[in-house]
Amino acid sequence: METGDISDTVIIGGGMAGMVAANRAAELGLRPLVLEKGADERYACNSRYSGGALHICMRDIQEEAGTLIDTILAVTDGAASKKLAQALVTDAPRTYRWLKSSGIRFVRVPAINQNYILAPVRPNRTGLHWVGRGGDVLLRTLEARLIGLGGRIVRAARATELIMNGSACKGVVADVAGITKTFHAKAVLLADGGYQNAPDLLRQHVSPRPELIKQRNASTGTGDGARMARAVGAQLVGMNSGFYGHILCRDVFENDRLWPFPLLDYVAASGIVVDGSGNRFADEGQGGIYVANNIAKLSDPLSSVVIFDEAIWQGAGRYRAIPPNPHLVLAGGTVTYHPSMSGLAVELGLPETNLQRTVNQYNAAVAAGKPRDLNPSRTATTYKACSIERPPFYAVRVCAGITYTMGGIATDENGRVLRDDSSPISGLFAAGATTGGLEGGPRYGYVGGLMKSAVFGLRVAEYLGKASTREFQ
């Protein structure tokens, strides 16, 4: 084992949280070292692949603080830590201004009602187009700036173990291009993303068949940070809070043009989603993230089908940027249709009687204005429940696409990692998707990955900067 370095701060992961923290720490006179397990110059990570929207619960980050905090608590049904929500909302505008002052450019995109999108924006076409786009430019800009400030980044460096001195974290052991090295530091920041690419953790917390969930991400979130933190006594929170993701066409497993877009979320929220028996299994009115999580929980996550009609296809099917109508078909996705519902069932291999009964019950409830009386209940607060009556009738076999997990390491508002008794582990910090406590709840409430990562990366660095003349607590 080689001794690799001695630094003020070692940061695990070179995504949004890690690079923001490293830059801000360097500004404050610290000597940050980023360990990034990707070996490529443009290493893969979710921040690089991101569409680049900075928001809080899909709302403007400049909205009144109380309104945003209430929204976070509402979408998570109270599962979010109010202290974390307060910290996020308070510092989001300031973090945005800091990013701009650091050379990051933004644009407004009215088509998706977002005011702060990393520039240049991703093109409105199917498939993954990240080279030279917002997330890629963000990370390249922050890396160049970090080097200019005296910070460093080591690629092909995968952290494997935290170094503890009594109850304090004093560094990390990492595999660097096949060589085991130790990196000693006053503080370690875990910012390596979620556990969406860890089959064992997914099987335990998300789905009985994780191999049947589409990885709608950079395939780098293997839960290393959560495992290392837990091994030294850290508390994990919200591990069963699900994931941020969307509903995708099942053909995506053989056709990369079908991810990250188009989404079937809005079509599903207007019609119904059934399992292999032709029965509904989730409240479609809760939206695509909720339904995607419920698809993942099925014994066969590839058995689900979205059922809709011509009116929905011409309405919700054309909604938002890169809609499934016509992009799903143009990209090679399969859309099945038939003049009759019974014929559609035959085409799909679904039980004809069951599917017809499910659709009839749904249509009757919609006509009576009582979709909540269905089982499972169908809410219509956010998304209108539309009848399925106008032929031809359509179906798309779908799957759950996972972007990042919502649970993870417990932290306080300064990113300090907490033990099971909520006391902080000295010298150990976490930020971004490796953390829990801000998103999730029974309806898988989504707050916003990029904004969360940027804000808490900044807060950790500033806490360390203030503590730079003493031992980090």
C-alpha cells in the first residue's frame, strides 16, 4: 500500500457536488483533492449527462422561501428534514449566483417552464446527447477552475475504505489504477452519487428484479459512499424512499435512442397502466416518478403496459419537449394499436376479459367524476384522468428508468455525516445523491438532484473553510 497524499480535504467524486465543493474550498484557501473513479478525461457521471435544470420541486429557485419549504414537505409527505429543506431553499439563489460567477452559463427554456438551465442546452431529439452540452461544460469549466486555484483531481481512483483515528475520519483508502493508496486528510467529503447501479442494494430497497430496471443514468452510482459511511457507524436514511426516474418504452433495453427521452409519463398519467394480468396497480395521477417506482416493485417489472386512446395520444402524447408522439415511433419504439380494446388485448397477449373490465371500470369512474373510488385510487389533482373511449386504442409496453436513488447517508445542514444517535462523525461529510433525508416519502417526492448537489457541496466547503484553523468537527 502506498501513501498517496496529505490534503486538507479529500473529495470522493467529481460530479456537481464534488466539483462545487472543491472549487469553493480552494477559494477559501484549502487544498482540496478530488478522487474520481472514472478514468476518461470526460469521465461519466450523472451531472455530465444531466439535462441541466436547476429547480426545487420543479419550481423557480427564487420563489418565496416559505412556499418552497412547504412544497418540499408536501411532495415528500413530511419525510424531508425541515432543516435540510431550509438550507436548500435559503442557499439555492446564492449557489446559482456563485456558479455564474465561476463561469457557468445558464439559459431559460420556456418549453419546460425552467428558468435556470445549464448552457448549451441538450437538443430536442431522442437519445443521449451530452458532449459539449450543459453538464459536460459545467464539469470541464469547474475542473479547469479548480486546477487554476491550486486544487487537484486524480482519475481512476475508486475509494474503498475510510481511515479512522478513534471516532474521527482522517482520510481514505483508494484503488488508483490498480494500486492501493492511502490519502490522509483533515476531512473527507463523500460525493460519489447514489446506489442506482448497485444490484444488491436495489434488490434490498427498490425492486425484486433490479436487472429489469433501465439504468437511465451514467452507470457510476454503485453506493460506495453509503457503504463506507455505514461501515464507520453512519446512519442511512430513506433507503426505501425509492428513486428519481421516469417511465420508458420497454424497447429501450435494445435501443439506446429511447433514453433518456421520450418519456411515457404524461401518457400514463392521462390513461392507465396495467400489469401482465390486465389490472391497474398504481395511482397514475401521482405522476411518472411514482408510477415508475411502482413498476420497479412488480414481481416482473417488464410486464407493465400503458393503455390509452387516440385522444390521449394526440393530447398528452404530444406534451412537453421530445414527446412520444411522434418521437417514440421515429426512434424505433413499438406502439401497438387496434380498433377495439379486445383486439388490443389479443395483440398484447393480455387477458381480454380482465383488460376490458379494467378499462370499463376506469371509464365509468371518470364519467361519474369519482376516479378516487377506483382500486387503486386514481387522483386527479395534478393530472386529469381522461377516458379511454376514442379508437383506435393504443398500448406501449414500458419499464422503469432509474436516474438516481433518493435515500442515503444522513447529514445535517452543513453536510456533516451523522451516526444513528444523530451525533456527527468528526471529519466526515457527504453531499449530493449519496445522501438521504431530503427526497422520497410514500409518494417518492422529487426535489431536484442538481440543486441539492450544488447547494450542499457549497455548504460543506464553506463549513470547512470556517473551520480551517482548527480540527474539523
